[in-house]
Amino acid sequence: MKNFITHIAAAFCLLASSLFQQAVAEDGYELWLRYEKLEQVPKSAPRSVVAACSDLSPTLDAALSEILRASASILGTPLKQGDRISRHALVLTSEACGATLPNGTLPNADEVGTEGYVLQSTLINGKPVTLIAAQSDIGVLYGVFDYLRRMSSGEAIADLDVISRPKTQLRLLNHWDNLDRHVERGYSGQSIWDWHRLPGYVDPRYTDYARANASIGINGTSLTNVNSDATVLTPHYLEKVAAIADVLRPYGIKVYLTARFSAPIELDGLATADPLDPAVQTWWQAKTDEIYDYVPDFGGFLVKANSEGQPGPQDYGRSHAEGANMLAKAVAPHGGVVMWRAFVYSAEEPEDRVRQAYTEFVPLDGQFAENVLVQVKNGPLDFQPREPFHPLFGAMPETPLMIELQITKEYLGFSTHLAYLGTLWEEVLAADTKTKGDGTTVASVVDGETYDYAYTGMAGVSNIGTDRNWAGSIFDQANWYAFGRLAWNPDASAEDIAREWVKQTFSRKPEVVDEITDMMMKSREAVVDYMTPLGLTHLMGTGHHYGPAPWVDDLGRADWTPYYYHKATRGGIGFDRTETGSDAVDQYAGPVAQEWASLETVPDSLLLWFHHVPWDYEMQDGSTLWQSLVAHYARGITTVAEMQSEWASLKGEIDSERFNQVTDYLNIQHEEAQWWRDASIAYWQSINQLPLPAGEAPPPHDLDYYKSLSFPNAPGQGE
Ligand code: GCV
């Protein structure tokens, strides 16, 4: 009887703990590292893991513990950790760890570089094994994550013969996190950097952050907002930065900080921050040396200067290059870099805002120090749902250009709208700048292939916060994931990345993978359709950028108003950027400029970005512009409705917690897509006085109603 009770109790505990695990495991915290158990363990599954090394670094420890954690979950039991190579072992090794393997087993530096790896099914001492080998230990860790990705996606792991190395050197998250933990343009809670409790308390979450980033090859993180606060450069904060750096280091992630250009004045009372002033230069050198005392592998500085009120060298009549070079000189002895942002536009200058970065930076090509990268947003405006690629790509052969992408969805519906950004980024990276003939894609500029840059890199404005699911929604995790995968390989396919993510995040069942991938692949275009179709842009609510406000035309600065961008009148709509207007199109290479300047050849998707046309302008499909605009809104809403029913069809395939959240968010997205359409149409009709095309429902409210909506507490208000 006692035995029976014990058994019942044990069974109950098991059930309770598995229910508990289920609840905890499916709140999204595990991201794509869920390592769901395989239905059937393949014959080729490894049986043990061994590090063939004379020296085990913290990075290899991390690799081993990831394998043990993942194998326990995917295979149902953790691999045995051996000290000798046995049959069907996973063998980890690198040049750096003092590989104890037969000569010729390691990949050479030409093949894998400093961060690449091989995965190889091979024989060592006559025993069949899977080798994960690299020059460096971080290469091994990346290889381990690749191997685990394959295993947990249910891919074949027999007969592996993989070589992979990143195409860009600096693959960074840019946190726009303030020291009070508010995240600028953050939609997933507070900053994960708990400055108040650091360094005494180091949140274990930082290790999971590091694991997730390393799993997609991210090797740097800039901890603080580009709208910067010099306080982070004080010793009190540098201690905290050092504590974060210590956690991230084994995962190959360097920390970077944003440098406030006026820091010498603010922190130490210098009379000036003029970059040519010797006292200022000495201050930055001493400050930089101090930072390296705390963080010996500090990556360097990220700087927003003379932009949106941030201080900078132009305050002293100096150029961006002079400012950047002063900081570059300070970090150079330590091997650091400066990432200087090209997101600049002047408050006084009447020049078309999208022209200004090019005007400012192209003349500086060749003037930047060797360890400066200029960081350029994907488009010339500001992370809109669609923009043409930034004309700086291809226009600065002597200056390494990093691309900056926005993972957080400031202009694409925050965290409640499903918008997979892989497709947006793929569109930009694959765009042909033609600056050095056909095929000079943005990717080939960014990865250094075109101009052989000394440094290459990609930065993504982070969407990470304290929400349990990290990113504000499950699907926003895919954007973090896609950023890392594209930074590793800017030529990768957005669809392949989506599939990979779905298999690890939701399900390996082919029909589920197909359905969710389909939703993701069309999601961004849906947002373009219901928010800013046909090349329209920046029509969002003032300040917070939530919802439609195309009617706003009276802010402190014209180029912050939607009216500035659409210029709608009774006669027509769109921004003339041809030679009869701002001629911004001329900043692109000849063939691209010609294509976009001509109404014959400009794609519909960029029509109103480059042209002002009448409402009855005839589109490529024969409809009028007005008909086409209205049809695009409808298409956007229909696509969201399709996404809703595709998701609904997955009930039972996805755990209820994540299923319900996505369902609710899609409902919000559908309502807001409708709101975008109705408010926009009400406004355009007030301008063009045109009737709606036949069959189109009128907006349920008048324009005054849409104008009267206010959202004083929407995230982002006041930023
Ligand atoms: C960090 C846009 C955003 C700002 C952001 C800025 C930038 O203007 O709205 O919040 O500031 O871009 O990229 O510097």
C-alpha cells in the first residue's frame, strides 16, 4: 500500500512538474533555443561529446554546457561528456584551445577565418565522429549553435560537410536604452540593463541574452542610447559596464558605449568639446584608457552627433570626420573602433531631408581615420515601412559603411503588428546600387566585397526588453533572429531564415512551417499597404508614431510633419524628387537615378517617394492613382485577415499561451489596419474631393473624429 501511494505521489509530481514546465516553457522566454524533443532520435545522433583540447576556455565551457542542455531536451537525455574520442562522438576543437587531434584535422585560417567553423562527419582514429572545429573557440561555439539548429530543426545531421564564416566583422545590437531603464522606441518593457543593481547583482538573464545572441552570430552590443548620457562614462557606471562585459565575453560579445560628444564639459568642466582642442583630445584619451582598464576588450564608441539636438563637432565648426577621428585616435591603441552615425539632418537647412546625409558625408570620403565606420540607416529617411536604399551605399569607396537596421518596430506597428522584417532587409541588401556596375548590391558594399573596406559591419536597433518573451511579441523574436542571420550572411534568403526560425520556435511539422512562413513572408507588405502604400512615407502620429496622422502639417519643423512627405493637394500627391523638385534622385548612380526619375520606369512601390502626380494618374495596371491607393489599403487589410485565419487554423498545433497572444495581437492589427485605411481615406478625400471607387465602403467616421483621437500615453510619446 505504501508503495502504491508512493507511486501515485510520484506520478502526480511528474504530471504537475510537466504541466508546470509546459506553462513556463511556452511563455516565449526560451526564444528559438527551445530545443524541442525529437519525435524519433535519428541513428546519426551523437552519443557523447568531447573537447579535444589541452585548454578549456570559458567559451568552450559555454559550448559544452549548451550541448548538454540541448541534447537533454532534443534527445531526451544529455550526451555523455567524455575525455576520449569514442564512436559517434561530437568532437569540439580549435587551434586556440591546443587541439589534441591528428595533424590536418583542423580547418585552416583561409577557410574559416577567425570566427568561422566546420561541421564535418569524419573518421578520427578510425572512429566515426562529428567534428566541430575552428581556428578560435568562438568559432567552435558558433559551430555548436549551427549543429544544434540543425538538430532541433529535424534536419539530417549525418554526412555533414559544412564550412561557414561570417561575411561581416562587426555584428552589433544597438540598444537605445537609457540609464533609468526607459528604452527609446522600446515596446517590450524596460531595459534589461539594471544599472541600479549592477554590479552587485548580475541578472542571470544576461547569460541567456548572450546565448541567444551568440546562437545567431552577434558579436557586439552597444549598451546605451545614441541620444546619450555622459554618466555612463563615469567610474561608477564603468564598473557596471565591466560586470556586463564579463558575462558576455565567453559568448564572443564585446560591449560598446555611446559617447556623448560634450562629455568633457559635462563630466569634468572643460570649457569646450572642440575635437581639435588639445585638452579635449587628452581628456578623451584618458577617458578611453580608463574604460579599457575596466573592460580590456571594450569594442569602442557609437556616436550620434549634430543630429536631433545631440552635441557634435559642428558646434565648433569642425566636420564629422574631425569629430570621429579624435575618438578614433583614442581607441586605436586598444584596437577599438568608432561607429559614427550618418543619421543627420539640419534644423535650419531647407534642403530635402532625405538628401542631407549624402550632402554632408560624401565630401568627407577619405578623411576618416582607419578605425572609423560610418553607420548608415537602410534608407535615407528613418526606418519607414518602405524606403529606397540609402544613396550613401556605394558612394563612399574610401569609408567603411555599416548598415543600420531597426529591429524594434517604431514605424511598423510596434509589437502588436506582425511584420517580419527579414523581407524588408533582404529587399535593401539585394538592391543594386550600380555604383560600380551592375551587381553592386548594398550587401556587397556592406560586406566589403565592392570596396575592400578595412572594417565591415551591420547594426540592428534592439527590440529587447524585460518582457518575458524579450521582444514584446513572439513574432518580433523572429526579427532579432533574422537580423543576426543576415549580419552573418547578408545574402541569405529571408524565407530560409523564417523557416529556420519557425522550426525552432513553433513546430517542425511541414504544414505548420509552411503556414507560418507564409504569414511572415507577406506580413511586411501588408503593413506597407495599409500604412504607406505606393511610396508614401512618415504618415504616423506625431511623437509616438502610433497610428495614422497624415493631416499633421504644423509642427515646429516642417520635416517632422506628414504633410512635408506627401504634399497632397487637390491637384495631386507625392514628393517630387526629380530635377523639377528636390532632385534627391540624382544622388543615386546614373542607371538607378534614370529608372526612378522617369514615370515610365519608376516602380509603383516608390512612385510617390520620387514623384508628385495627379490623382487620376494612370498606373501600370491601368487604374488611376486614387483607385490604386484605395485598393492597396484594402489589400493590406485582406492580408491581415488571411493571416488571422491561417493562424486560427493552427489551433492545437501551438501551445495555448503563445497561440492566444498571437491571436489577440492579430486582432489588434486587423482593427488598426482598418483604422489606418479609414483615417487615411477620410483625409485624402478631404483634399481631393473624389468619390470612393465603386464597391469601397466609406470610412465609418468623419475626418474630425480621426483627428480627435489622441494617445498621450502611447509608447514613444515625447521621444
Ligand atoms: C534615438 C528617429 C527616432 C528617434 C531616434 C532617431 C535616431 O528619429 O524617432 O527616437 O533617436 O531616429 O535614429 O537617432
